[in-house]
Amino acid sequence: MTQTTTRVTRRGFIKLVYGLFGALGLGAFAAPALAYFWPAKLEEVPSEPVPVGPAGELKVGDSRTISYGRYPALVLNTPAGMRAYLAVCTHFACLVKYDGVKDEIVCPCHAGFFRSDDGSVISGPPPKALKPVPWFTKDDILYIGGEA
Ligand code: FES
């Protein structure tokens, strides 16, 4: 029985190290490109209700933007009552804000204006209304999404 040994030369070792660094460098460039083409699957809308805060905390004219799945949601207390919409403009997806003084939802990017009571377009380039989000209160907590 013969035993063979493999010796790694200095040149071979350096080639191996260069190869490893090359593979790591390639991976560092390839990973973001792959993530761009195959993004992580984010939940479009949460399957569970999302708490906003104590019911009654939002006074008429107040609003709050909260995280809601892939997109934030805008929860507002209008003179017509509580409303909630996805806070994403239907034009080019800028975040919209509630102007409680004028009782309008405003998109600052291209001067888009939406009605606060139903999310429909008042003026500007947005092609359609804001998407409404269901809301409810339970045990004095305001929730959006999900089922009551
Ligand atoms: S992105 Fe809102 S008006 Fe253009």
C-alpha cells in the first residue's frame, strides 16, 4: 500500500486565494443584481390587523402615517369621520399627506389633491382614487386592515 501526498506550492496557494477573493467579489456584485430581479416577497397587505393607537387619540384634522405591509397607510380623522387609505399616490407613488386645515389629501410631488372622505381625485395628475383601507376599533384600540 502506497501513500501519496499532495503538496501545495506557493504559486498554487496564491492562485487558490486569488480564486476565493475573485468568487467573493463576483458574489458581492451579483447578489444585489439578483435581488433586484427577484426581490424578496413582501406581503402586499398584512394578513393581521395593524394597531394604530388608542381610539379617539386622533382628533378631527389629525392624521397618522403607519407601516402597513409593502406600503404605508394614511389614517385620518376628517369632519366626515375616520378614514384610512394607502398613503401612496396613484400617479407616481409618492407619499401623500393629509392637510387637516383644508381637509384634503395632498401629494407634494406633482400637486395632486384627493378628497378626504372617499379618496377620489380633486385635481392634478393622479389617474384614480386612493385605495381605501378598512379600519375598526376593538377594546378602545384603532386598527386598520384585517377582520374585526
Ligand atoms: S406622484 Fe402624486 S401627483 Fe405625481
